[in-house]
Amino acid sequence: MTEITRRGLGRVAAGGALNVAAAGALTAAAGAFPALAQGANPIRIGFSMSLSGGLAANGRSALLAQKIWAEDVNAKGGILGRQVQLVSYDDQSNPANVPSLYTKLIDVDKVDMVTSPYATAMIAPSMPVVMQRGMCYVSLFGAGVNEKLKYDRYFSINVTGDDIKGTYARGFLECTKMLPTPPKTISILAVDNDFAQRAAESVRTLSREYGLRIVYDRSYPPSTVDFTPTIRAIQAQRPDVIFFASYPPDSNGILRAVSELRVTAALFGGGMIGTQIAAVQAQLGPILNNLVTWDVYSPEPTMRFPGVVEFQEKYRARAPQEQTDVLGNYLQPYAYAQMQVVEQALNRVGKVDQAALTADMRANKFGTIVGEIEFSALGEWKKERNLFVQFQNITDGDLEKYKKPGTKVILYPPELKSGTLHTPYGAPA
Amino acid sequence: MDPDLSLLLNGIVSGLLLGGLYAAAASGLAVSFGMLDIVNIAHPVLMVAAGFFVVLVGTALGLDPLLVAVLQAPLFYVLGIGLYTAYNYFFERRGDEALQGLAFFFGVMFIIEVGLVLLFGPEQRFLDPDYAFVTWRLGEIDVPLRMLIPALLAMASIGALYWFLQRTFTGLAIAAVAQDPEALRLMAVDPVRIKRIAFGISVALASIAGGALVVVQPIDPSTHNVFIGRVFAICIMGGMASLPGCILAAFLFGVVENLTATFYGPSWAPAVAFGWLLLVLAVRPQGLFGRAA
């Protein structure tokens, strides 16, 4: 048996320090966005972003979108005559890293503004630090983060709006009205995390309103490897409608199991995060056909907001070398829009004043590449815009088709609708 | 067939197939952790790294992922030898292998994960052979080849390893070094050399497991987190150094997980499976096939 000595512990500490140093070096290589050293006194915007770990796929693509925004702004002369500099760190998809990174950004780096990391799990731990310093804070894809905190300087770039429970699944259930025969039963399967559980709660609540009887309602842990038994249990209930609230790579595993078991349903899908990602679309190919899922962007004519096509062209040109999502059809335009909100507020206020910026964001609308944004009292979008899209006409894993209209057809909301529902879902065996 | 019976039979079959993947992932650990007493917490991430190279080579050359996994296994054997040499030089020969060794392999795990992100990006990677989209229907029993073929490869490679350990001098020396390295030295066999070979074999098995994993599901650099708890649990349940025990424990884990998911919901599956581990250890502290001290 090895005795623990002071020297021994010292060695362990040294080993640990070595690991941390190695991690730090890699983090710096991966995460620190080099200063755009133009202008003596740049406006510095700080944030952490997940460049490694489970959230990295979206985190890296969000960072690329923000880099493109900074370059666009600087090419036009910056903001208030000052160049923009992004200061970012890799939070490694670890919520425990976030408070210290935001403390460093605000107290040591002394950035002028902070924006959020990607996703609810990472935004939530940043809130106490940001609130203590009274910073005006624009977040990216957080769901209900400010619901209980009610921080008056919080603004969210996310389509879900104030009332996730009351609105999230409505678009999916509205699609039941497009079916030739009214469905009677629904099954629900959700991963054990905050966003998915909110989504499941929403569909659970709204199902009664749409006359659907819940015949299966379960959660699964994020560590699930094989979905076959769960899907078979759902199949045994023969539901007309199947709703999943899943995360990558679970969405992939669920759809593979669904395909292998030849599951069919009149309406099939839900909030399947991952199906918006290019790599997943390439792998699943025709298995996605007729899947109806939550989304935030689709290159349909109804969503061609000013600037979004130009942004996507720049993004797609650089995505392969940055080793990130090659399409940019998901959160990437929203990451750009997040920075546009900061830009427009700064331009209107004319100085870096957190209180004045807050007042401006609360009072004004913002024209962005994802459309016009107006914030509610809680800082969420005043009008939610949960998209429900259906994958149609997919014959293979070629991604070119996802750059054009007609592949991710928007079914909801009505003002953005771009096609009609195809039914039933029945993946090829 | 009665629907419940059909669910039961399908749950058992899919559990056995899942157990095949678990056995592939845990067998290498049965050698390093079970036989050599090296807490190689980096084993699952080595498996994922192998999966990434399978995708890279398989995509470039148009080869089957399982074939690539077998072909690249010698390279992972060499990698394992390198890792063990560093571990032995810095920790084991000084008698510092317990805590410091754990810190070393934790560091290796972290560096490999971040290295994979830097090399390949954080996106999911996949390489689907044609058979991954084929499911055999045996009456009411579904057998997806996506699960069956990797499980068969896992069984074949573990069988080959078992034969090697039972029938060759080096294999017997590996079994001996697990019991008494000093006695091995008295037989004029260098225990460090034997351990180096054994650790190389364990990492080569991670290559096979990586190929199996790629066929079963897409991978990203953080995929290993899902497997860490399971592979150690299977190794312990099986009796540490026992390959038959490892296989039986993997099958048991898979079947318990899938039957629980089928009848009581997937939330309970890991809890019940790890509950079985506690139950087995309560009855047989040495594991299913372990020898009592």
C-alpha cells in the first residue's frame, strides 16, 4: 500500500498542475481570439464559449459567427469610432469554469461588455458574477435562465420567449391539425436535462388542449447508449403522435433505433436537438424524411432576412478550415445577431454605460439577420418564434440540398410557413 | 406472440448485443486494471481516439471500420507500450503508482480529449458500413447488424486474447505477473517487459473497441464520458482479471439495462445496472469469476 506523504502529495499536485497547464495551453490555442489590434482603445467584448467538451460543436460555430461579425463591424470602422475586440476563453463545456472566467473577464481583463456563453447550462453559472457587477448582458440560447433571477439587465437571444411551458410545443401540436385524421394518442420521451424537461412539460400540458391522451411518458439519462428497448416500448403503445425532447448524440441513437424497428407515426419528432447539425444530417440522410422538429432557422424564402444570406456565405467559406458545422443553419445566425444587438445599442447610446445600454435594449427594437427582435420585461423575446420544420425529399446524406429551400420546410409559425405537412413518418428499414 | 413476451425477448437480445459492445470496451481494462493493477482511466478515451482514426482512415481508403480497427491495432499496441514505459519510468518503479499513476492517466485522458478536439474538431464523426442499416427479423426478434457485427468482432478478439493468455508462454507470464511479479523475476522473466506487452495488448483492444463503437454510434471527443463508469463496473463485477467474467458481466449489464429500460423506463436503467454490481459484490466481493484473496 502506498503511503500518502507530503512529498507524495506534492508530486500529485505537481502532476495536477502539469495537467492544468497543458489544458491551459491548449485552451489558449483553441479559445483565445487574438486581438484585432486596430485602434488604440478598442471596445472589448468578453465571453466564454465551449470550444471543447460536449457543447463544443455549437460553441465553436457560434464563435466563428461572432468573429465574422467583429470583422464586418471593424471593416466599417468599428463602433463609436473604436475597433471591436473579442476576448474569449474556452469554458470546456464545464459550468464550474464559467464563474471564474467571467470574474477574470470583468475584473482582470476589464472588458467593456460581456456576452454569454452558449446554452442554458453555461449561462446560468455566469449570472451571479454578471449581476454583482451590474453588467448589461445579452445571452445566447438560454432557456428560462432569468425566470427566477429576474435580472433587469438580462437580454436573451433565443426564440423560446417568456413562457416555454405554454408555447414551446404548440407549434408541434398545431401540426396535428394538418393531419388527415385527428390523432388520439401521444407518447413523450425526454432526456434528463433542463431544456428537454421544459419541452416535455410543455407538450404534456398542451396535449390535453389538443385532445391527445398520453400513452407513454418517460425520461432517459444522458448516458443512454442503446435506445432500442425504449423505442420498442413506445412502439408497443402504438401512439399516433411521438414527441422526443432529445440532445445529441441521443437524437441520432433514437432515430437509428426507430429506423431499425420500422416505427411509424402520423406525426413524429418534437424537440430533437442535433438534427439541426450538418454532420447528423449527413449521417442520417433519408431517415430524417418527414421528421417534424423544433428549429430556429431554415433557408426558406420566408426567413430570408436582410443580411442572413451574406452572413451564411462568409460562414460557409470558413467553416471547413475552422472544423465546425459546415452549413450554419442553426444557432450561427443568432450568434451574429447577438452581437448586432450589442452593436446597435452601443451606437444609439453613444458610450459604454451599462445602465443606459439596458434602457436602450428595453425600449427599442433591433433589426438583425434573424429578423426584428424586441425584448420582454424578463429579457426574453417579446414574441416567441419556435419553428417547427419538416425534413422532406431527402434521398441521401448530401448536404448541398440543405443550403436551398425545400429540404427543411417550415410548418409553424403560420407567418413563416413555407410548405405542407407530409405524413406519416416511417423511416426506411 | 404475447406482446410482453416479445418485449422481453427483444430486450434480452438487444441487451446481449449491447453487452457485446461493453465487453469490447471493458476487455482491455480487464488486462490493464484487472491484471496489471494500473488504473487506466484513459482507456475509454483511447477507445474513442481509435474510433476517430478508424473514421479518418476508413473514409479516406473506403475500408470497413472494423477492418480498419483490426489493422490499426498494432499501432495502438505500440502506443500502449509507450504509455506504459512513461508510467513505469515516472511512477511505478518508484513505488508511486497509486495516486500519482491515477493523476497521470487522468492527465492523459484530458490531453487526448482536447487533442481530438484540436485535430478533428468537436463535431460528431461517423463511418457507416452498408450493413449498419440492415436489421435481421427472426420472427418477432429484431437483430440489427449495427449491433451484431461489432459484438461478434468483440467476442472473436476476446476469444483470441483468452487463447493467447492460456496457451502461450508470454500469455501465461502475463497471468503470472498479475499474481506475483517477484516470482516471475526468479524465473528469469523481466516483469516490466511482460507488463509492457500486456499494457500494449490492452490498448490494442481499445482500438478494436473504437471500431465497434463507430459502427454502433457516431462519436465525438467527449463520448468516452459515457463509458468510464460502465467499463470499470463491468471489470470489477467480472472479477478484475477474468476475461470470461468480463464478458458475462458485460452481458449482464447490457441485459439488465435494456430490460429495465423496456419495462420500467430508461431513467432507471443505469441505477438498476449499478445496483446489480453492488448486489454481486455483496454476495461475491471478488466478482463473478474472481478468486477470493
